[in-house]
Amino acid sequence: MARFPKPAEGSWTEHYPGLGTGPVSYADSFTPEFFELEREAIFRRTWLHVGRVEQLARAGSYFTKEIAVARTSVVVVRDTDGKVRAFHNICRHRGNKLVWTDFPQQETSGVSRQMVCKYHGWRYGLDGACTFVQQESEFFDIDRAEYGLVPVHCDIWAGFIFINLGRVPEQSLRESLGPMVTAIEDYPFERLTHRYGFRSSVAANWKLMVDGLQEQYHAPIVHRNQRPENFDAHAAGFEAPHYQIEGPHRMFNSPGIRPWELPDDQIKPSERLVRGGLFGPWDPPDFFADTQVAGMRPGGHERVGVALFEIWPNFGIQLWERGWYHTYQHWPTSHDSHIFEWNMYFAPPRHASDLIAQEMTAVSLKEFALQDDSLIETIQLTLGSGGLTEFPLGDQEVLCRHLHKTADEWITEFKNRA
């Protein structure tokens, strides 16, 4: 089997000498103590992706985001001036959760001219200002101007909405993303608005799931049943030709598979029938040329089937060759559980065949993701025994090595500050 060329100096892992090549400790993935440190050291210090601007189509649009790892709920709104704002989802009167519908633990969205507390009726404008206090005269000269909602730092990059829960962000959003990630900002995300999504509760540490999505070493084994029996997954390109690390972020390219070019015995009949499947709709959008941005190929390869960008700490963007993309996010809920979110974005379908191809892709990828999901949970079960804490990682697992080293570095830095 032909192998893709490594960097001029050694293997991929050796190209980043600070990572080392020895066994990697996974104590960060099963100890409650490490998770408790992550709350403050990581998730209350970094920029966190919470949604897309398309979710806030007009003034008054809002959605909430439950961030259990930071012990908070956030409401994100578009105000009457068109500005996107974020606030802690807490009424200033007695601390009741402000925006929710039937179940306060669940996220919600909608359109409203104001936010009204369900407990005592205090009201807030879209800019967060307190506009009404029930029986205000009983509150001993209260100044409503001092009781607006508590703002959360909010910024937008390429249509992706980020928040930062720190008192003062240590970096601007753009600075924190860095040039490797911002190199894809010209990708036409805003034109790919037809979305399919799902959420799954995973009984595993969030980093274990990230690991499973940022290496392809497992793909020919775990996902072999999604291809015909005679399909040669290794020859098809389940080995990345380019890995890159920049600060806390990571990316890889994969040559991917062009199923539309395969013979009939190498592709599922259903995929050929609907012209779509695991690698996306076969017929690209009309603006296909605009989706081929140079930032997808930092290694300079002529053809890239997949470009995956892992944005620290818990957000991934994966761009596909045929002009669509998906994102995923990992929201920790404990040391051994998290919420996994997956969203697929396509161009608005031009006709029924486009829609069917997109739905075939969505179903195929959901199966693909849930195969990883179930497998990752078995890792958590064995790690919990404490029998083994260190594991050898191969060269294709260089991004996994980097993730755990980065988490350890952020925790160490935080402890040293104390």
C-alpha cells in the first residue's frame, strides 16, 4: 500500500517535538478531580461556539445554550439594532432561569420583543435592560438601570457565534482562532443553510469522543460495514496526507473517497440510485467553485476530500470536497459523560433529488457517528477501572496526543496561577 509522504523531518509526531513519542496518560479522561479543574481552567476561559447567525434571522430571535460544565445557561439574542448579544440566563430579582419553555433544563428558541421572568414578571429588553419591575414601589428606591441582565462576551467569526465566560477574555476571538483556522473564513458558510442535526448523550469523557473523530486509524475497522465487502478502505485513502497543529488547535486533510467515480461493485446500490451517501451529495451546489478555498489545503495538496479543523476546546468544523460541511461539539456534563451535537449544512435543495441525496447523507453520517459513540463508551468503562492509565499512540494519532497534552498544559497553568 502506498503511503503519503511525511514531513521532511521525521514522522508527523516527530515534526512536533514538544509532543514526545512515549505513552500518553489518559488520567485526564476518567478522574473527577481533573474534570472539576477543567470547569475553570478551560471552559470558563476560552471562546465557546454556541450557534450560527442563521438561528437569529431577525430582531427578537433568540436561543438558549445550556453549558453544564460552566454551571450556567446563556441566552443569545438579536436586538432591534441587529446586534447579536449574549446574557447569563438569570433573572436579576431572585435568580430564576429567565428564558425557558416547558422544561427549564432544555434549550429553547423563538422570537420575542422582550424576556419575561415566569416567577415574578420582571421584564427585560433585547439589549438586556430591565424594563419593568412588578410592584416597583415596594423595592426601596430600586434603580432599574442597575438591574439589567448580566452580559456575556459575544463575538462572531464567519457566521459562527462564540461566547467567552471570563470576566475579561484573555484574547480576542480572532486572536484565539489563529491564522490556520481563520484561513477558511472565505468558505461560503452563509450559503449552506439547509441543516440536519442530532444530539446524543454519551457516557464517556468529552476528550475520548474528540479523539475518535480526529484520527482515521480506526475507520477501516469500526466503519467497515458501511461499505461493500470488497471495498479496499486503505487504498481509498483512510490515511491523512497532512496534519497540522497551531497553538491549541489541530487539523488534518484526508483524500477522501469519490464514490461517483467508483465501479458499481464498490458502491452501495442505494447510494448510486440517490446520488448521495456517506461522503455527501454527489452533485455539488451551483457555487461549487466558491467552496474550494485555499485554507482547506494548508499542506498544498491538489485534491482534498475532507478538511477537519478541531477548534479548542470542543468544536469541530469538517469541510467536504463536494461543497457542504458539518460541525460537531462536545459539551461535558461530568468526568465520564457529555452531550454530543452534530450538524450537517447543505445548500438549499434545488429539486427533490437534491433533498433525497442530502437526507441519505444525513442518515449515513448519523449511523457513522453513532458507531463511534457506542465504541467510545466502552473505553470509558475500561478506563474507570484504573487498571491502565497510559497508552501508546501511533503517528496517525498525533492530534490525539496533542489534545491531551493541551488539556494538561491548561490545567497546569491554571493551578500555577492559584
